[in-house]
Amino acid sequence: MKNKANYLLLLPGLILLGLFLFVPLFSTIFQTIRGKEGLTLVKYFDFFKDSYYISIYLRTLKLALITTLIAVMLGFPTAYYISRTNKKVRGLYIMLAVFPLLTSSVVRSFSWMVILGRNGIVNTILLNLNIINEPLKLLYNEFAIVVGLVYLFLPLMIMSLVGVMENIDNDLMEAAESLGASRLKAFIKVIFPLSVPGLIVGSVLVFTGSLTAYTTPQLLGGSNAKVLSTLVYQNAMSLFDWDTASVLATIMILTTLIVTTIINKLSGKLSGKR
């Protein structure tokens, strides 16, 4: 009886998810395969035949993967350092890591526009130091999008890793070193495999966020570096082509699921699981 009562507690949440997540999601997907003569995949075939759509799809995938890789490289050592500090200082570091999330993505994107612009802080410093003769084009390109996305989602990677690393006992490193392993080898053989669960969560969060982000690519990439999210908005709100927008949204969802599955399989190998 108690187990049945516990399941009943899930009912309100399941109803909300069904009404506001699964019903709209399945209706969107169904719209993409519905044709005049019945169910068809012709809309997807048309998408993959169009070189313009393919180029934007590949750019979106590339930027999301690059952002995730950079977030891993920056977040892993940062999270390890934070996890090895005492609890009082750790709380301060975690607060500083989370602080960017308290600011709107629009505000953060405009801040990067000020920093990377033609007359921005970076170009001004480089010109004053005589490192460059004319301002660099740091804005409205893929570079600006990656910078904005890394800044946007790096806190998620750090927090995912800190939550796992702080539970790893320091004695494990000392035991590995006492058995003859160097500190680097002990880190690779002990700390890294135990940190894989946090790495999975962080990578999935960063990748899905980067793949579906709209504000940052729109403001920092402009019309020179369109991605799927900006293309969805353009088709839905400017061209009123809801069929194409639905196809693009569905492809984004399927891509996220596929890449997430690949990340899980790779992480299994990294952690030594078979």
C-alpha cells in the first residue's frame, strides 16, 4: 500500500509533464511526418538535400562540440581545485562560479559585444600595445559565439564536476602514490575515472545548452553565423513556415539524443566499464 501511495505522489508531476512537455513535443514531431497522402519523411529528405540547411546544421554541431570540449578542459582543473579547498573557501569559489548564471544571457551577450567589438576592450588594448595595426574582427563570427557559449555554460560543467570530486577521498591519491605511481599517473588512474559521472552530466548539459541556445548566437554571431536555433526562429516568426521550423526543432532533439548516447558510451570506456 505504501508503494502505491508513493506512486500516486508522482501523478501530479506526470500529468504536468504530459500536458506541457510530451503532448506539444509529440504534436510537433507528428506534424513533421504528416503529409497529404499519410505519414511521410519527405520533409526530412528535403532538409538533408538542401546544402544551405546542411551547412547550418554542421556549424551548429561543430560549435556545440567545441564549446563542450573547451568547457571540459577549463572546468575539470577548476573543479578539482575547488573540491580540494576547505569548506569555507569552497563555498566562496562555488558562489563565484555560479555568479554568471544569475545574470541574464542577454546582458552577458551585450557585455561580450562591448569586449569584442571593433572599438571594444580587446582591440583597444592590442592597438595601444602596438600588437596589431587595425582592429581585429572578433564579433559576428563563430569565434564570438564559442566565447559567449563557453562563458554561458562553463558554470554548469564546474558545478557538475565539483559535486562528484568533493566526494573523492584524498587518501586514494596518497595510496596510489605510496604504491609507486606518480602524482600525474595517480590522478589519471584514480581521480579521472571517479569523476566520469560528473563529466557526463556536465558534458550533456553544456552540449544540449549550446546546441539549442538562441540569444548568444543571435547577438554575437549575427547573420554571418546562423545556427539551427536562429533558423527555427526565422522560419517560425519571420517566414511563418511552421513545417520547416518543426522539422528543424525535431532534428535538434534527435541530434541531442544521439550525441548524449555517444557521450554515455564513451564515458563508460573512460571509466573502465565494459
